[in-house]
Amino acid sequence: MSVELTTSSPGETEAVAARLAKGLLPGDVVTVSGELGAGKTTFVRGASRALGVADPVTSPTFTIGHRYRGDGVEVSHLDLYRFDGVSNAEWGDLEPYFGETIAFVEWPEAAGDALGAVRASVRLGHVDPSHRTIVIAADRALLATVSAGC
Ligand SMILES: Nc1ncnc2c1ncn2[C@@H]1O[C@H](COP(=O)(O)OP(=O)(O)OP(=O)(O)O)[C@@H](O)[C@H]1O
Ligand SMILES: [Mg+2]
């Protein structure tokens, strides 16, 4: 199942992400796709804030990822932009970001099947400079959490 929403500001995208975050559990993996500048990091920032992350949530484009302490949960934020497939050795570097964390993965295509089960797939797209489409594929209960408060 999926829902499609349109947001008209970064704040609205963060608010959608925050609603999704409320339905997530430790161990969940959320992929966040979309072209350059579509708003992937903005989405992860909104979700992370809602999970209690106080640190600045910035793009990990020049590192593999960041790990944040939220409110009773650890949050991982990975960016696989530089990856072209994930070798076993590279997977060893990535594995610590998963497990009991809630993990958000930008540019997940590079990981292929290696990510395992994904709780939600988010795809952002440009409409114009301030508008973005957000398509979220997830289970019915999680989508109900996203839609609540629209
Ligand atoms: N409705 C919107 N939702 C999200 N971001 C928006 C929106 N409107 C404008 N923006 C702007 O678009 C940019 C999105 O940047 P962001 O770093 O989140 O994108 P990204 O997809 O992570 O990029 P990259 O591919 O470089 O990782 C920001 O400058 C943000 O302010
Ligand atoms: Mg980004």
C-alpha cells in the first residue's frame, strides 16, 4: 500500500516525516529515495526530531552515516550516494548502523537486497522550488499514522 502527499515547504516535509516516525519501532529500516535536492535529508531531519534527536541532522554525504541518540531509541542516518553496490567489506562498515536502531537510508538503490526487510519506502520528487511529492509505501497501520493529522 502507498500514499502520495504534496508538501509546500521543508517544514511540511518534516511534519510528514514526524508523523511516520511516530509509528516506527527499533529495528525498522526506512529507505528515502529521490533525485539530488529532493528533500531526503529534510525528511530524515523531521523524523529524527520526532524521535527525540537533539543534535543537528545533516547530510552524511561525505561519511557513510551518522548515529544519533533519540528519546529512548537510537537513530541511524545513512547515505549510500557514493556506493555502487555494497561489498561484504563495506557491509561490515554499515552493519553497526542497523540492529536495534531506527535506520533511515538515503540512496538505498546501491545496497540492493542487502538492506533486508524495509518497513517503509519513501520517495520524494520535485514539483517546483517549494513543492515536493512524497510517496510512502508501507503497511496499512503505518500509513494510517502518516495520514492522521493531515
Ligand atoms: N517542500 C519541500 N520539502 C523539502 N525540501 C524543500 C521543500 N521545498 C524546498 N525545499 C528545499 O530543498 C532542499 C532539499 O535539500 P535536502 O538536503 O533535504 O535534499 P536531499 O534530497 O537530501 O539532497 P541530496 O541528494 O544532496 O542528499 C532544501 O534546500 C530545502 O530547503
Ligand atoms: Mg541528502
